[in-house]
Amino acid sequence: MSNTKYIFVTGGVTSSLGKGIVSASLAKLLQARGYSATIQKLDPYINVDPGTLNPYEHGECFVTDDGAETDLDLGHYERFLGVPTSQANNITTGRIYQSVINKERKGEYLGKTVQIIPHITDEIKSRIQLLGENGNWDFVITEIGGTVGDIESLPYIESVRQLRWELGKDSLVIHLTLIPFLAASGELKTKPTQHSVKKLLEYGLQPDVLVCRAEHDIPQDVRNKVARFCNVESEAVIASLDAETIYDVPLLMMEEKLDQVVLKKLDLKVGEDPALTTWKTFLTKLKNPKNSVTIGLIGKYVELKDSYKSIAEGFIHAGAHNECAVQIEWIHSESINKENVQEKLGHLNGVLVAPGFGERGVDGKLVAVQYARESKTPFFGICLGMQCAVVEFAQNVLGLSSSSREHNDNTQHPVIDLMAEQKKVEDKGGTMRLGAYPCKIEEGSFAHKAYGETEISERHRHRYEFNSAYKEEFAQAGMKASGINPETGLVEIVEITDHPYFIGVQFHPEYKSTVAKPHPLFIEFVKATLENS
Ligand code: GLN
């Protein structure tokens, strides 16, 4: 294909209509038709990245191979497409302004007054086109965060308006709206969609395709009405109905011919409908489980499930792979203590202690680890969860008065300590150990069995690490370091051998689990919980 095509996805009426999933589904369908596609998210907030945000604000922070801390929608893009994203796939207003202001300080604007138009919009446009310029993609799908009409997203909408002019036939706008159903009158209402498109038109942007979220199927006469009021063809009015699982959405979009409409509008070959065999096999297994297990996810942000989005999706992938329904029981770590742990965790087939920051909830996590270790319940600790497993072992097996340096600066035995390169770090944003690092796995370990190989690479996001001074003492007592970074010697994986399944990983395997390639550690953990059911 000659020119990269740019597809812009905007949202109207309300947030949470599923722009990320629709974008990922469209990209999936284009990919399945033989095109290459990447997705980019533009976020209107002023934070430079979501790394410093509390998970309660926007859910999980997703980390890419190149160490970018990004919006959780990038996780959906990777899980759907199986193609890694990078820093270039997520841009915030904060990052745009930071870069423009840095250029201004360097005198790069040659004495000009620096303004939203053209300077901010030029910066946005160049970040959008950057992905197209590297020549790897037939399609760059750019999702604009927020809802049309928000003050914050105006510079993005203006940039899209300008790009539509510049790119002409190489671009297209999809607007996602809501067609509510009024139960009292038994009718689907199109007015909010009309208003939302009018708002877009006020900003000079005519959508080419409308994806209308609705609770009931949208009959042809309603589609015609929307088309007439909004200057789009009625075949370009696409219904997006509530789905049983987000993984149904690509197939639903294919039934609605979203991909065909897009390809025709861009004068591209449509061809046969793709078979999507792997995808459909996954869905069949997901919907027809032969077994079921209950896994406790012990965390401190459990009120907002999006805080652990990639972990939850990792279990969906690994569950389907094992033809097993994984029920996650979300357990607040602050609610667990020595007195109630049996009652809280006794019925579980497996225990996962989640990543996290700060001291709150750590005591409950330590109690949960102790319970899993002693009762021989399959255990999986991720990042802080692994660190808790190490501290618990130090306290209760080695009998050390011990803690992570993160939770007690004066601890006698800092078995988890601040990494050397972190000691001089002052800024909070973007300064953790981030992104992909290699790890060498010991043969015969749980990890080796899971991965089936000894050299892996996984993504990181942490400041603290296993204190290698204690490695020998731990190994002798039964907790061994089975994964090591070959370059730095940092401990990446710990295991208790005398246990049906007990593993803690310093990295975040959940970021790399996809529909086509469920993560080996999730697969293996689910298997272990099945054996314990
Ligand atoms: N707070 C711990 C650290 O910074 C763990 C981080 C995490 O769980 N992502 O090392």
C-alpha cells in the first residue's frame, strides 16, 4: 500500500462508550484482511504521562517495551493486535506542552509568539504523523480521548480538522456516539447523536462514519434518520450493541461491515471476509469452559477493577487456553488479618498478590502470602506481590526482623531494598526501572516449565529489588532465585520449590498476555489452581 491512511476516532454524548475497544476491533479486522495497523491514544489531561496517577483516577498504568508509562487502552490494542506499542502510541497534553515549552526556551520559535494554533496543533500533528512516517503501517488509528465539546480536547479536534485538509483522501473520521433507549416510550433516541455531530461540525469536522452505541438493535429507519441529519451514508451508520465480552466486538463490527465501509471510503481493496480462526477458537473456548476455578486477587485498589485490567485480561486469556472459567475474587488487602485469613482465603484455588505502591495494605498482603505458603495454595506474586513473598519468607521462615525498605526505612534486614540507581532519583515521574529487561531462567524451575525456555524478556515498573546479599540464606531455607537479569544480576523471579506452585516475579507478565499468545505464567498458574480444585 502506498500512503499510510489515518483514521481518527472521536467520541460524543458521553464517555465510556468503548472508543478503545472499537478502535482495537477495527484495527484487528484490518489486520485480519492483510493490512498493518497501529493505534494511538491522545489523552487530553495535563499530566505528562499516567505514571504518577493514582490507579483510582484512570485505572492501570500500562507499560510498553520501551518503558513508556501509558493509558490502559494501549493494553487493549496490544491484546487485540498482538503487536507491541511504544511511547509514540500515547500522547498527553502535558507531553505536548512540555515539548513546545522546551523548544520555546531553546529559542526554536525565532522570537514568534507561541500559540495554540499553530504551535500546539503542529506539535500534535507531527506526533500523529510520526507513526505513519516510519513506513511500517498501512493504517494509523488515532483515538482522541474525552468527549467532543470538552475544553481540554479542543486542540486535538482542531489538529484533526487541519489534518483532514492536508491528508484529504488518506484520512477518515469515525465518531462514536450513543443512541439511548427510552423505556417509557419504547423508543431509540437519535437527538443526542445529532447534537454531538453538530458540535463536531461547529469545529469544522464532518464525520465519515458514525458508530452508535445502543442497547437495542438500530432499525434501518433509525439509521436512515441519523444519516440524513448527520450528512453520512446510512451504510456508514454502524450499530455497536452491548457485548457479552469485549472480545466479541471485532466480530460484531465485522457483521456491521465497519471495516468494509472504512476500506471503501479510502478506496482500498476489501476482499473476502477474514476467517479470524485463532480469534474464534479463543472465543469458543472462553464461552464453553469445562472447569472453573476461583482465584483471589489481593490488592488495595480493588474497588476499581480497571486498576488491575491487564491481570484480569491475562486470566481471561489463560482461562480460555485451559478451557477453564477463572472467577476472580477481588479482595481488599486491608480487610485481611491473621484472625480472618482462613475465612477470607480458605475456599480459593489460588492466591495472587498484586502490584502496588506504598505501605497501605501491605500487612494484609503478608498475611495472604503466609497463608498461601503454609496451606500449599498455588501462589503468584507480581512485583510488590513478589516483594511481599520475600519479606514474608524473611520474617516467618528465616526469623529475621525484616521489611522492604519502601515500608520501613530503618528495617534491620532490608531484604527488599532501593535499587542503587534509584538512590539519586528525586523526580517521581518516569524515573522507575521501566520497560523490557532480559531474564535468564534456571532449568527445572516452575518458571522454566511455564516458559519452556531459559531466556526471556519482560516489562518492569518498580524502584525496589530483591537484596542479593540475602540470596544464599534464602536458597538454603527453600526460596530460590530462579530468574536473574544476566546483565545486572538483579533477581527477577523467586520460587519456593517445596510447594505445589509458588512463584513471585519482579516484572509485570500481565502486560504481555494477548488473545493469540496467553502469557505462560498465567497459563501455568491457572493449571496449578485447576489441580488444586
Ligand atoms: N512499590 C514497589 C517498587 O517500587 C513495587 C512496584 C510495583 O508493584 N509495580 O519496587
